[in-house]
Amino acid sequence: MPDSLDIGKRAVEATLFASEKPMTIADIRAYVGEELDIRRILADLQEDFRDRGIVLVRTGDRWHFQTAQDLSHLLRRERAEMRKLSRAGMETLAIIAYHEPVSRAEIEAIRGVQVAKGTLDVLMEAGWVRPAGRREVPGRPLIYATTAEFLTHFGLQSRRDLPGIEDLKAAGLLDPVDMALEQMELEAEAEAEAEREQAESAERENEDDDGVLLENETESA
């Protein structure tokens, strides 16, 4: 007969397998009871399925089974392509992900252009963005944050796993125009620094010349 730990592990495995969406530990406990060490069982299951066709994945505080990444290509089939996000949508999503929670005005300040209401609506309909309350400032603007579905869709355990600027460059995900603008800004900063150094150098030379002139006048006197 299987022991209680095996029974508990099987119960957690079955609960996750049957769920249509990722589950928190509290969600799992609602099905299997409070007496099981859910965290330990999840760690054991994650190890058990590490080299299997499906793997147990944690995204944020939620757990779910999914196809092993190296086998996902076997399950692809031709299907109608979902509507792609516009550039404005991608930029808005990125700003929210990296700066959340943010208001519409803060998004517009970062992008430098107004955000159409439809852009945020599309992101919320996709389940990637949610209202996250109101900023405690005059006017109490609505603020936005990403969702657990956002982490799941992009294969992230938490926002700490978001790629940095160097990762984005290495993956070729930065717009060449943006990179060119960044290079122009760096060159402009270097040019301004060179001009400051040249001005300081000229000022020091003038001070030296004034000192020599004063010394000569003193000797003549």
C-alpha cells in the first residue's frame, strides 16, 4: 500500500493536472487539505518531472504543468494567427512591466506620446494587464500592473526575470532606430563633455597668463 506521502503527492499531481489555470498553494490546499506539506511535494514533483515530456513550472506564486520547452515544436499545428500587438501596445506593456504600478500619465511621460484608451483595453483583454488601484495624489489616477497570466505567457517566474537592456540587445529585440538614437545620445554626451573639458582648459590657460602678466608688471615696478 502506498504511504501517506505518496498519496498526498498523487493528489497534488492530479489537482494540478486537472486544473485549467495555474494554481497557488492555497488553491491546491482547498482540494487536498491542510495537513500536507504542499511546498515539499511541489519541489518533489518538480524534480520528478524535470526530464519528462511535461514539466512542473512556477510562475510568480502559481504552479502548473506544461510541455517541456525542447518538445514544444512537436505540438505546433497550423492555426489562425492571433492579432499581433501594435508597437504602441508592446511599448506600453513593456513600460508597465518594468515600472509597475504606473498611471496613464506616467506611461505617456515615458513614451513621449499619448496612450490611446484602446491600447490599454487590448492589454487587459489579453489578460496581461490589470487595474491596480489608484495613486494617492490629487485626481487619484488609476494605475496599472501586470498579471500572473503575463508571467505565464512569457515564461517568467517573477518580474525579476525580465531581460535587461544588454539581454534585449543580444537577442536583437531592440528596434535599430532606438539603438541608433541611443548611440546619438551617447555621442552627444561625449561631445558635450569634450567641450566642457576644452572650456576648462582654456580657462586655466587664461588664469596662468594673468599670473605671468601680473608678475612681469611687479618686476617692472
